[in-house]
Amino acid sequence: MEHFRVEPVYTMDTHSGGAHLTLTIGFIFSGVIERAKIESAAKVLAGKWPILGTRLRRPSSDSPALEALIPDAKHASLATTFYVTSKGIHQVESLPTRTSTITTQRLSRNTKLYFDRTQPTIEELISSQSPAFRLHVSCLADSTIFTFSFPHVLMDASGAGSVMRGLISVLEGKEPLDELQEDPWTKLVNTAHPRTDLSLRGWTTYGPCDFMTSAETECMDLEHDGPISQRTVYFPPTEITRLKDQAMAELGALGLEVPFLSSGDVVVAWLYKHFYGDEQYDPERTSRLIYVLDARKRLADAFPPNKVYLKNGYILNVTSKYANCKIRDMTLGEIARLVRELVVEGSKPDTVLDHLQWKHDHAGEVQVPVPAGERVLCE
């Protein structure tokens, strides 16, 4: 295609277990922003970061590989749609209610605020040659909602956050950061120490039998738990402080030490304990906790802070497996300590390099962070 260059979708971008996903992240801002300013900012940002005009294709009809068609800066554009209403945010959308205790809330989303049409699949994006990245803007009487949709094979949530920060920078008259052009993963893999027996805790590759096992387990879960529905768990600041104090006290009583616990540590611990520790029908069923770390923040040499990396930069760290009955019997503090140790271990350069080497060695296979049949909590 004229005005487009072709790049392969790199090994680290093909998160095989989730490569088929199209993700959407919404950002709600109070106040009204003029549509013309948003259109102008989107045009400026695409010229600065032409990757936002990417289209996907396969090199041949019988090839499973993906290629990215990236336009030159002059012809790049970010596909943008608008929804305009004279109503305010509370008239058209249900938002989480602030409560004094931890509450689970079921919200009904107004999809018109976030999509102009149904989410296309990867194959639909390829066959239609539609833009891979899309921005949907809802202009309300008192708010502006930006919704960014993207295929996970090209970008992660941190990259989407960078896109939004870049757009806001342009709207404020500031210059967004330059995009990191070179592939940081190649350099990192080349610095790793190859090992023929390299294995990562939890990580495996799926074959036909694994997919069958996973499908059977999904049917069993559907029978016991019913269909999946979206929930929002609201944690007020006072409750997070209480959970931290409780967890530290429990660890002290057990003679276990931890330098500190973050808010994220105790929130994840609470969710893990309540999701699986409370399960009744299968106390021996196992699960693992997956904690997502952003390589951009862990490997400054490969991802300099004065550049923006818009592709996939997440590292998934996995715990050992735990039976539901074990999670039930563990204190909140013990689980929070498990989360903290997972973060510390996953942040070590050798751990990150092992992860990169493993993914590189298993390129082209379906890479999954847990064996078939196990459940996960991903945070």
C-alpha cells in the first residue's frame, strides 16, 4: 500500500494467549472540550506517532503471521468518532457509588458512550483493512469521555494510557514525547544467557488436549457459577488503610517480615481471598495469581523515560498454584506478602530476561501463563 511501511508483529507483541483480544479503555474527564480541538489534537498526535494509523494484514492467505502496515507521518490519522448529547454524565451513565465500606456494585454501561459500533475481531480488521486503533469521544453537557480501542497484539494498557496522555498534552498545547523507534526486545534477548532447560513458573504452551481441558473446565464453572457479569468493587481509602494495618498485624503475629505493603498488595490479596477462598463446591481446585508488571518502568536502559513505547511492554509474573482451601485458610497478610514477593521477584533483571528468553524460544506457539484447567486472578 502506498504511503505505508511493513513491519512484522514482533515476538513480544504476540501474547499468544490473548493475541485475539480487542481491548477498550475509557477515560472520563469533567468539563467540556470542543470537538474541533479534539479533532485537531488527534491529527497532530497521529502525525507525531504514525503507529496510531496502523492496519493489520497477513503476508499470505495461508500464513498465521501478522504484519503491521504503518503509514508515514504525513498520511497518518487516528480513526475518531463522536457521540454528542446535551445531557450530563449522571443522566446517561451509572457511575460507582462512593461508600464507607468495601462494596460490590453492578453497573449497567451505556455502550453508546464508548462505541460507535460493535468491536471488530482481528480477522475483521484484517479483511476490511480497517484502522487497528480507534478513538471514540462522547461530548456531554458537563463531561468528555475518551474511549480508546486497540488490538492487544499491537498494544497493552500502558501504551493506551500513553496515547491518552499524549492527546491531553496536545490539547494543552504541549509537545508529546518522541516514540521509541527501535525494538527493545531484540537487544534484551541478545543479552540473556540462553538455557536449554529454561522454564517459567506456571507458563506453558497449549496443544489440542489442553484446549479441550480448558473448554471442559469452562463448562463446569458456568454450571456452578453462572455466566460472567461485570462488577465494580469499590475500596474507600479508609478501608485500604485498615486492610494494610490488618495485614501487617497478621504478619507480625506469625513472625513473618515484609518491608512494606502497598495499597495494590492488600487490594489484590482481598480479591484473591474472596474470589477463591470463599468457593464452596471444589475446595481442592487450584488457582494462580498473575501480577502484571510494566517493563517500561523496570528496564530504563531499554525503555528510556524520554521516549514513549506504544507496543506491548507487560511482563506477567505467576505464583505457584494454591488450592481454594489453602487460600481460605491463609490470612490476608500472608496473601499480601505473597503479592509483594511476586512483585519484587518479577522486577529482578534476571527474571525479566528469563521471561523474554522463554517467549522468544516458544515463538509461534500458544503461550499461556497457567496449565489447562487452573483458574487465575490477574491484577
